[in-house]
Amino acid sequence: MDLETAICNVLRVSGPGINANTRLVGDLGAGSMDFFELSCNMKKIAGAEVDFAGLFRQKHAHSDGGPLDVTLQEIVDYLKVQVELREAEITIY
């Protein structure tokens, strides 16, 4: 299962309109329970959970006050960092 498939399954949407700039809330209508389920699915797919609360706090700190949302690309970027950190931690020990 990949990120797009997981999102389609959790949010019950079809894949053809989903791309890197698709927003979870604004475009797909994700809610709090969806974020929890997505985070669990990301753990299965990438070996790292997505801390959506932390991701939104980070975006809020750098926002201009507009509505907060997260794109699929931001989730992919977040997961890449988490996987790299985990691999670096494993290398150290």
C-alpha cells in the first residue's frame, strides 16, 4: 500500500484527482479521526507515524494566519525526515 492508496481508503475518495498539492482538509475533507487512522497507516507503510498535531503546530508557527492544511507532499517530506532520523539513530546504536 502506498500513501495515495492509504488516503483514498481512509477518506473514501478516488485516486485520479490526488496529487502532491492535494490538501487533506481543504480538498479531501479530512477530520481528526482521519488523521489518527492515516498516521497508523503511515506507520505500516513507511515505518514512521505522522505527528499531525506537531505538523500543524509547525505550519502555524510559519503561517501568515491563513487556514492551516497539509498537502500530500508535506506528509511525504515529513515521513522522509522521520525515516532518515530513525536510520541515523539505528546507525549510532
